[in-house]
Amino acid sequence: MWARWGFVIVCMLFVIFVTNEVIQVALLYDDKQTMDARGNWIESVAVRQGKVQVDEFESSFSQFAKKEHIQLTLYNRDRKLIYSSTGKEKKTLDQIAGLRESGDFLVYIKALKSDGAKVGYLKINGYRTSIVGLGLVYCLLAAAGIALLYYRDYLVLSYARPIRFASRMVENLLEGSYNMIAPDHVKRESILRLNLALNRMSDAMHEINRSYTRQQDSMTTLIENIGNGLLFVDGVGRINYVNHTFKEDFQTRATHWELADYHEVIPYDEVRKMIDEVFETKEKLARQLQFTVHIERKHFDISCAPILNKHKKIRGIVVVFHDITAIKKLENTRKDFVANVSHELKTPVTSLIGFTETLLDGAREDKELEDQFLHIMLHEGRRLQSLITDLLELSKIEREHFVLQWAPVSLSDVLESVLLILREKAEAKKIKLEYLQGDEGVVAGDAFRIRQIMINLISNAISYTPENGTVTIAIHERKSEADLVISDTGMGIEQDQIPRIFERFYRVDKARSRDSGGTGLGLAIVKHLVEAHDGKIHVTSVPGKGSTFTITFNKSST
């Protein structure tokens, strides 16, 4: 600040100095004009007949000098004094012609000529012209300049603080902080108006922010709980948002999806092609597609809608995944249930009717044949009973009010009791049942239903494993979960068939399943019981080498 003040004062003094010099030059020029006029008049009077004559004009010269307040001196051509208005001048002129300054005086010397020849010299001493009070004017100007500079700094300071406050307040508003309030008791009207405007803007922005937050919360709640999977793709093909329902439906965390190109992260070609088509046509598109999600086949009603700006350019695309798997299953169940049940019932009923008619036609007389037919009829009757029992059991499990009897269950204890039941069946096929002793596997669940899961899975493994094969069972315990792992060396399952093995009446090998007495409902029951325990089931298989079923139970009920 002091440096600026010093600079301004130096500049002001320089301007005053230059102004003064210009005025002095102008005054000197005016004095020279005056001296020239005086010299010309004296020359016209004093020069007569080729010489300077002063005797007859001496009184005129004296009056002229007195009137003009000057000292008048005349010299002849030899520079000898011939007239002086004061009588105090030197007898000889030793100065050259011209105008010179001598303190407050001006000395003017001129050569007097007659017909171009010098006949004498004129010397005039007079006061310089000066402007009275010029110094005072300069002082007043300097004082006025300093006063203006001080007033200017005062104005700057008086506005600088409110402006800095306003700047900080606006920065806080942009950052979402609305706790600053501009004072409303300032004297300057312009600052007061600025502060009032800032306060109104802060209140308005705060209200807009609250309204936006409420709308955003409502929209987020709606999007997350709408019941449909949602994907938001921006105008350049990057995924901006994936809702919770989508992650649940496709059993993925999708942590790396956001801001990634949809071509790189969406694993389904049909969905990528739909999005590509919407980008090209800018029109809404809807299709029903089927995907394999882990071990399940799911059906989705997919809708792609473009988001267009006022120039009809795509700003983004909303992809909605409506899971219609349950509807499709219900439709398929309605279509297939009668056919499947009829098909499954047809064989034992036909056998019973056929063998009964044969017996009635006279086969009873052959005791050996009668005994054989009756055993076949008993086998088919038991198979029919098993089918009906499994249907009733599955129907019971699928009911909404189905409840488990929750309690801590030791998987190893349940497994040992199951192995006692199935060991005879395994020995009949010369299959080795190998239990890898390890963790106890205490989980939360229903012991009877877990036993049912084990019986179905191990029985299936025995049925689909050829003679001299091996069925291996192990229990692996983790921090919050425990796994029941059942592996066999059987025929295996093709990869594309794995999602379907949990469907009702689905058989990988229909002939072998019927020969083994299976109903086609065992794995469907297993799947529903595992889901009732909030567990997970995972299947890996290599055709010709065998399959591995891994059931994951929670250690605590949710």
C-alpha cells in the first residue's frame, strides 16, 4: 500500500513539475515578445541619420523606462555608454546580444542598426513575468490529489470487505453450504442491496437443494424398489446406473459396471444388440428373452427406451428387465403338468391294468407266473405311491405358509444317519460310499428337511453312478457358512442341461431314471428346500466323469 502511495505522489509531483516548466517557458516567450516590441520602439526613436541620438529624447526614454518598470541603457557602436536611465550601468558593454535570465530579472541586449549597419546597442533590464499564487495552486492541486487518492482507497476498502464476504458466501453456496448470512445493517445502499440479494439467493438455493434431495431420494427409492431391473446407459454407451433388483435378478454385484462400456460388461449378446438397435433407430424396443443365470433359466420382458433431447439426439437409454420367469413357469406348469403327470402315471397304471387283465384271463393258474406278475404290480404300485408322495411333498413345500422347524443342526450327525439308510442301496450296485471326515458343520435349519435333501442327492448320485463307482461326501465349515459337497463318478451332465435338472419331471437320462425308480421330482424338492433354508446350491459336472453338488447352509437363520 505504501509503495503505491509513494508511486502516486512521485507521479503527481512530476506532473506539477512539467506543468510549471511549461508555464515558465510560455511566460519567457511572452517576455521576449514584449522585449522585442520595446526594443523596436526605442530603435525607431533613437536611431537618426546613421547614429544613436539620445539628447533630444532623453526625457522620453526616462518616462518610458519608468512607465514600463525597466532599466534602459544605450551604447554606441564602440559599446561605450551614452545613456542610462539609472546612471549605475557600466561604461562599457561586455555582453552579447540576446535575452538572458538573471534571477528575477531579464537582461535584453539588442544591436541597433541603420541601413543594415550596426550603429549602437540597447540594453533593457526588467522583471520577469510571474503568476501570483502559482505555488499555492500547486500545493492545492497536490493536496486535492492526495485527498482524492485517500478517498479512493476509502471507497475501495469500504467495498472490498463486502465483496470478499460475498465471494466467500457464493463459494459456500456452490459447495452446498448455506450457513453464511450477509449482514443487513450496512450504511451503503448498494452493499445493502447486494447482501439482501445474496440472502434471498441463499434461501432459494437451499430450498431448491432440499427439493432436489427429496426428489432424488424419492426417485432412488422408486428405482431401487420398482421390482424390475434397470440399466441406465449414457449417450456414449457407458453404464451410469445399475439398480439393486438387476443385481439380484442376475446374481451379480456389478461393481465394475458403472462408467464401463456396455459392450464390455453386459454378458448377453441379445441385450447388447437391442441397445445397439435403439442407438441406431432412436425408437423404443421391447422383446422377451431367456437367459441362463447360474443354474437357472430365467425369462425377461426387456424394454429399451431412448432418452432424446430437443434436437432428437440420444442422451441415454433406459433398459428395463421385467422378470417373468415365475409367469413362464406357471404357464409351462399349466401346459406340462397334466402331460407330465399323465406320462408318469401312464406306465405304472398301464402295467397294473395289463398284469391284472392277464391274471384275470387265466394266468393265476400258473403260480410261478402269478407270483412274478404280483411282484411287478407291487413294484409299479410302490412307484405310483412314490410319485404321488413326491407330488404332495412338493406341493406342500411350495405353499406360502410352509414353515421350517429352525434349530441348530449338525450336518455330520444327519449325514451318518442317511448313510446307514442308503448304504444297502450302494452296496447293491457295488458303489463305494466315502465320507471324508472333517468339520461337524453346525448350521441353522430343519433337521428333517436337511435329511430329506441329503437322501435325495445321495440317492441320485448312486442311481446315476455305474457299478464299482464312488460317491464322496464331505462337509466344509467356514466363518458364517457350511458346505455339504456330494461328488460322484457317474455319467455327468451336459453344461446346457444343468439349469434344467431342477425342473419337475426333467431327466438327463429318462430310461435310466425310470429303471432306477425315480419320479423326476427329487431335485425340484431339493431346490425348494435349499431356498427355504436361504441357502445356495451349485453344480459342476464333466460328462463321462461325474458331477459335484455343493449345498451351502447358513450358520444362523436370517
